[in-house]
Amino acid sequence: MATYQDTVTYLFNSYPVFEHVGGSAYKEGLGNTIALDEHFGHPHKAYKTIHIAGTNGKGSCSHSIAAILQEAGYKVGLYTSPHLVDFRERIRVNGKCISEERVIDFVEKGKDFFEPLHPSFFELTTALALLYFKEQQVDIAVIEVGLGGRLDCTNIISPILSVITNISFDHTQFLGNTLAKIAGEKAGIIKENTPVVIGEATDETRPVFEKTAKQHHSPICFAEDMPEILESEAVNTGGRHYHTRHFGELYGELGGDYQVRNTNTVLTAIRILQGDGDGQAPLLHISSTAIKKGLARVCALTGLMGRWQIVRNRPKTVCDTGHNVGGWTFLSKQILAQSCKHLRIVFGMVDDKDIDHVMAMLPQKAQYYWTQASSKRAIPAEKVMQLAQKHHLQGNCYPTVAQAYQQAQRDADEQDFIFVGGSSYIVADLLILNDF
């Protein structure tokens, strides 16, 4: 029998993987997904689901909702992407990754059916996740969209709640070059007579969501209209303290400034699941204690990594998977707000991101360590440095994240602040080092 590593290598090499090859892995249409779903007997119909789309914040919101539901006593499946260290991170039940043996078994027994279909890596991974959750007899699964929404292969589910976090420019080659077009693709997860929560909207995207919800007779709630978060402060040791409208005082383990908006979305979604306080029957039973405990222990309960994650305290070293203009709108301000002697940034991006606009947001007064992730889509470190020079950003070039990070640590004293990011793959390469 094949080993786990053999199996994962087979999956990555035999089927197009967006994280590796970019656009050529994107398959428009649900034909393969429907065929896989029929082959396995429509497993997603065996449990309830919550569907989460959006440009930024999908992962944080998915993990936070899963953590709260776990604390509420539910057996919870969680399907997210991409993974950072191990493929199995994508598929979890109550925070525990799918076993290596189950991944091997799925591939070994299914090859004869898969190979003539020529599915994408994500189509196959989604089929495995939905089947595994049925096998594990989960009560509910939180399903994160891979890309877009309307044509994403997760969009065969019939959720009890849809959540769209926000809309900004990303993957425009597939989703459209205006916010309205992108919103239209994301709005594709809105289902008939199913409530939908919109985390953040703009004048351009709100009408798209309202129109789609009306067409599907779906109650729609905009989290910004009646914010659950009234005030928020960062906590020195990490995380954030929240003053909320309906849930009292809460501590959130996730510490990024952008988590204020994510948490507002999460709490709005939880309120809808509880019945919204307007006489609506509850979709799930979730206590205030479950909300408090879930938000305080998201990472421990679900295994979430890479969201303003403090990997070392002296010097303070943080990594974050923010990888587009929307994410860096928050990250750049939070990095600049750090009290430190010197600011050091290990940075790289991949080839389908708007690196020029992100570069324009990077702090001028920092020492940079330009690098590239171990991904075929990584922009070469030399090219990153050339682009940076146009923005008057100073630094040196390193061929690997390990070398860049280790040099930053050697250069720093205890009063410095080191940030590592620009791409999920930069963070992945950092976390694989595991020398913190």
C-alpha cells in the first residue's frame, strides 16, 4: 500500500492544484463535482452545513464559528483551504485532522473512478471532505468556499446559513474586474429560503446581494447595519477584548486588527443561528458560555494558524497570511503601530496578486528581507526586490523563507519587531521550520 506522503504527492501531481499552478487548475462548472457527489451517494445531505464565502476573512470566520459550535456541544466538520503545513489541515472534525490512513484509502479505492473524470485537486478534496463528515456522523459542517461561490465545487450543499464576509479585488481573472461582478459570483452561494449574513458591503456590492437574496426569498442581514461589536481593544499578550451589543464582554484569541470585522460577522451569524431574538425559531442551540469559550480558544479548538500569530516574543515575531490589498489595508497599519526599536519585514508574494498596490502600503521605515516561497507560483525574490526599489523600500534578497527569517532574527535585538508574510505560502514555509 502507498504511504501517506506517496498519496499526497499523487494528489498534487495528478490533479491540477490552484496553489501550485494557478489559473490552469480552475475549472468552471460543477460537472465533476456532481459526478463525484452522485458516486458517493450525496453525503452532504446527511448533516447540516454552514457555507462561508468572501474575499478576506473566510478562514477566520469559518474557524471561529466551528469553535463556538464545538463548545455548544455539536460534532463539527470543518473544511477550509489552503493548508499551511499538512494537507490534512483542510479536513477536520472537532479540530482533529482527518487521518493519514483515510486519505490513503480514499485515493486507493477511488482511483479507477477519479482518473477518467480528470477532476481538479480541489474537486477531489471537496468530495473527500463531504464523504468523511458523513462517515464521522458530524452534526454540522462549516464549509469554506475555495474560490468565488457560484461555480465553486462546494456549492452543491444546501446550508442552513450562508455567510459572505466581504468583497475586494482578488482572482479578478475568474471573478470579474468590478466589485459588483465579484459580488455576483460570491452571491452564488445564496440559497432558496436560506438566511444569509453579509459581513461588509459597499454601495457597489449591497444592491447585488439584496437582489440575489430577494430572488431566492432569502432573509438577508448586513452585519454592519446593527454591529454586534461596540468597542474593541487589543490585548498586550495577544488577542482582543470586545464590548458587544448582545453577548456582553468577550475575549477573542485572534489578534489582528481585521478580526474586529470578522468577529462582528461571526457574532451576527451566531445570532441568526440562535433565532435572532425576533421570534424566529433557532436553527441551532448555542449558549452564551459556548460563544465566550469558543472565541477565546479558536486556535486550540480548531487548529487555526497564521492569523497575526505570535511565533516568538523576543524579539516579537508575528506571521500573517494576509495576501491581497484588502488584507494589507489592515496589516500595514497594525505593523506600523507596533512599539519597537527597529521594524524588520520578511516578505514575498505569488504571481496572481496585486503586488504593486500592496508594496505601496508597506512601511517605508523598515528593513526588508525579500524572499520567495517554495511554490511554482512564487514571484522570484530578485523580482520582488526590483519592484520594491520603485517604492523606495530597502532590503536584501534571500532565496528561501528560512534564510530570510534566520537573517532577520540574527540582525534583530530584543526590542525589534519582525513580521513575516505577504502570502499564505510564505507563512507556510515559516511554520514548517518549527524552530520557534
